[in-house]
Amino acid sequence: MKANRHLRIAVGLYGIIWVLSAITFWLFYKNSQMAMLHVIVVQYVVMPVVTLISSIFVGRAHLPTKYVWLMPVCFSVAYLLYGLLTLSLSQYLLAKVMSVPEFFDFLTGLVSSAIGLLIGIAFGKKSKNCLLYTSDAAD
């Protein structure tokens, strides 16, 4: 029960950060330097770090394996959608030229999420073993 709550909080915070990042881009999209700075900072630093942290919480939630490995794909799609709804769309609106995300963008979301899941699963097993050890010692 507690794990589901933590999972919902982690995914909800990711969604809030994702939406706020997209909204802040549109505040600066007409200023090309600020828009590019936003893309560099948010798309290539903030989003992978937030994906990593959210994936750690997902990994600690002890979900069934068939659902856990679907999460990197979902985070990668969210990462691609962020690029499409910000930089690509603004290029289309301003210059009528649209760039599509590259395979590297998909890999960025996939790899950062997979690393976070592995760390979360490792921490989840370690804390579970510690809890089992202390409860065995109490008996």
C-alpha cells in the first residue's frame, strides 16, 4: 500500500515537472537565445535527472517485473514528447520548419530511466533484506 503511494507521488511529481518545464519554454520561445538555453538546461540536464530520480522511486516500489521494464519506454516517450511540444513546435510556428527527435533523444530517456530502475531495485532489495534481518534478529 505504501509503495503504491510512493509510486503515484514519484510519477505525479515527474508529470508536474514535465508540464512546468514545457510551460516555461513557451514563456521564452520568441527570444531564441533564452529558448535555446532553456532547451539545453531542461532537455539535456533537468529531464534526464528527474527521469533518473523518478525511476529510482519506481524501482523501489517492488512492482512486478513485466510492469517495471515498461517504465523506461514510458519515460522515453515523455522525453520525446517534451522535445516535440517545445523546440520542434516552436521551430514550426516561427520558421515553418519542423525537426523531429533523433534516436539519441529516445536513448537518453531510456538509459536514464533504466539506470534509475536498477538503482531503485538494488536499494529496494537492500532495504528489504535489512528489514528481514532486523525482524529475524528480534525473534
